[in-house]
Amino acid sequence: MANPNLKENKFKRALVVPFRGIIKAISPTWYVKYQYKYITHHKLNLKNPVRYTEKLQYLRLYIYPKNALVSRCASRDGAREYLKELGLENLLIPIYGIFDSFDEIDFEKLPDQFVMKCTHACAFNKIVLDKKNLDIETTRKQFNKWLKTNYGNKTMERHYSPIKPRIIIEKYIGELDALPVEYKIHVFNGVAKSMYVVTGRGKDIRYNNYYIDWTPFDGSQFNGWKKTDYELKKPENWNEMVKIAEKLGEKFPFVRVDLYNINGKIYFSEMTFTPAKGTLILDDDKCDFEMGEWLKI
């Protein structure tokens, strides 16, 4: 059953929106406290955080903005270099180039299918399934806007701010009619404890939550998402995926490692340090405390 607190006061939002930039500049901590309370309906305790979502706010405000390795791994190009250093280059999705500006891209040299992503942000991307249908001018305007956006300041996830805005173009590894399934593994102090699988992206998106041993962790479902009405099959090389996530996450208090598994071939997607800015509304509030016990800060 979905968390009954999943609701929004649109009047309060309308009052605050015009002043968000000023509030962020004057007091990032006050802004995060207000945002956390507004979304989750819980008062944020930063002096003695207990909840998982509270500890993510602590990391978001005080720890991760000062950690250069976090900023590096939060970037799409920096993460690729980090995987190479760890001997995990075989997990990288092939790329067609990394560009400082949109105008550097020669679309004539690109295949019919590819994925364009900004290196410095989350969700600043475009999936191209048929190049001949790509509106170049509209796409240029969109990416030029994204490249000018300080994503760290926009979301108050300031570990993104030092990242140089660039465009990376990857090989598309999904099917023509289906985006690839994503496995999002939560690593707490170097140990993978839980995860969720994203299916149906672009059509009927579903999130299935599990403990790391693949037993259901339904209470950790968040923000009103629904799971599939059928059981998902654990990949045969699941243990290998867990080991990869733990190797990538061993130097951080918390990170979510996103992987793909295409016919048994594991690919790296990204590393996320403050999922949904840490403002998650879990279906079962007890899971917020359970996950909080896993995270030592």
C-alpha cells in the first residue's frame, strides 16, 4: 500500500518557488531542511540523523560536496576513467565521443541509434532510436540549455557543481522497442544491502525492490511507484554484479551503482550518491530506519 504522505501542497509550493534561488544562496541547509519536510513530511534531524533519508541529507550537505572522488564518479566521463583505473573497463558502454559543445558533434558520422547525455547532471539525456527523425535544432537548443545549467546549484546536490559540462554519446544497447532493464544496487559503507530493478521504462515503468539476496523488500518502494505483477528472474551472474557494485562503492559511505545486464553481459550505467536528492517517501516508514542502520556516517 502506497505511503499516505505522498501528497503535495501546491499552494505552499507556489509561495516558495519564486524565492528558491535566494534561499539556496543564503542558507543551503535551511533550504534542504524545508525541502525535506515539504516532500517527506518529516522534520530533518541533522545533528543526530537516524533515518536513511536523513543521513542522505547529511551527506548531501556536508560530506559529498567536499569529496573530489564523489564529484568525479558522479560525472559520466569521470566515472568511466575511474572504472578503467579499477580494471573494470570491460563494463563500459562503447562511446562515439565526448564533446565540449553541441556544435562539435558530426551527426553524419553517428550510427542510426545512440544515446546523448550531459556529463554533469542526472536526466539530461536524449535517446535516439532513428537518426533521420532527430530534430537537430530542437536538440541543440535543449543541450545548450542543459550545458549552461549548474545542476549542483539547481538541485542542491553540490557535488555535481565542479563537473565540467560536456556531452557524451554512447552506443544504444537496448532494443528498438524496449529500453534495457536497469539494476540499481545500494552500497552502504562498501556492502551491497538492497536494490531495485527498473523495467518498462518509456512505456509502463515499474520498480521492483529487493534485499541484495533477491528476497522482496517491498516496503522500500518509494514515491508511489508500482512493481510488476509478475516475478522478475534473478540474473545468473547476479553475484558478479553485486561484487562489481561493492568494488565501485567501497570508498564511499553510500552510493547507488546502476548496471545493465544484456544477455549475460554486464554494463556500467552510472553512480548516484544522493538518489532523488534523498527526499524519498518509502511505502513502509520502518524501512527508512532499517536502511538508516546500514549507513554509518
